[in-house]
Amino acid sequence: MSVTPETLKPTKLPDGYTLQEMTAADDERWNKAMGEGYGLPLDVAAIFGPKRTSELGEKNATRHYAIMHGDEIAATSLVYFRNGLAGIYGVATLEAHRKRGLGAHATAEPLRRAWVDGYQTGILQASEMGEPVYFRIGFATHGHMRLFARIPG
């Protein structure tokens, strides 16, 4: 799926929530929240975490975000920058915070920040749960594919 600045629709956070950019120092809690939101084991979630992606050696290739509710992470996302595209990954909302628009905002606001840096296209691969959210905020689909993954126990 893809979106451009012209097609991305407005999103907002409910009262009491804020969006925060995360760093490698936030790695453990970002990984835990993303894993819980997706239902992934912590070691799998950590593959996408701030510390791990910073170790890949691509300077400024990723930015990690969390929607905070007080000191608690309620939702996560990350943007991977490559070849002029801003790819959204790791959009996960913890169960207690779902149905409030957090996933939509955790997707859209990082892209708005990428537009400021000159990126003009956001892309993602949507899950069945996420696809309706992405359509509502302006993403268009370009086809479907099956995903096969072996997740270690």
C-alpha cells in the first residue's frame, strides 16, 4: 500500500496521548510494547527495535516512534528510509488502547515528519487487521501477497 502527502488524511490523538520519537536508550520498552501489540516473542520484536536497527550501520535509516499514555507505551511504529521511500513497519497497539485511532496516528504522523524531510511516498505491507485503518487514512493498495514466516517459539 502507498500514500502521498496529497492523499494522507488527518489523524489526531485522543486526550492524554502523545507521540514521542524513541532512541536506542528506549530499546527494551519499545521492543516489549511492539511484541505485545503484535503477539510476538520479545526476541523477534527486538529484531526491529531501535538498538538493533541502529547497529545495521545505515545512518539515519530508521526512526522509531511510540504513542505514550503517561509513562506507558500504548502503540509503536517505525519508519525505514530507503531509495526515496518512507516505509512504515512495526505498527502495533497494545490491546488495552485499541479502537482509539492510535494505529492510524502512529502510521500517519511519522510520515508527515518524513514529508518535511523531502520524502513524498509512504509504503507499507498491511495485515488484515490493519488494512481498513490504512484505507481510511488515504493509502491505496497495489496488490496482495501471502506472507509465510517461521516464528521461533
